[in-house]
Amino acid sequence: MSIDWTALGQVAAVSIGVTVAVVVVFALGVLGLARYEGARSVPEGGTSAAGVAQAGVCFLACAGVVAYGIYLIVPQFH
């Protein structure tokens, strides 16, 4: 039985890269929520629509990546 180490290395590199990318996108979503909450805490009562939009887009992207991963894992979806 021969193991193709190149293929294993490629799978490891892609999975680490995707994991880091998802964590960065999720962190940007949390940053957007922090911007929104920071704007709400200002005495003038300002809000940051950009922060809410940033958080929504980032969390939606993360949910899409998770849904695609589940699609790839569960054979009934193919």
C-alpha cells in the first residue's frame, strides 16, 4: 500500500488555509458588531449601519462555508 504524500500535503494545506480564512472572516464580523455597539454607546445615540452590514456579510459568508462543508460530508445531499 503506497501513500501519496503530495496529495496528503495538499489536503492539509488547503484545510489549514480555509480554516484560517474562515476565522479571519468571522473575526471581521465580530469587529463589525463591535463597531456597531461602539457607535450605539456614543451619547448622541449614533448607529453604524456599516458595522451591521459588515457583520451580516461576514457571518453569512461563514454560514455558507459551513453549509458547503456539510454538503461535501453528507452523501445524501449529492
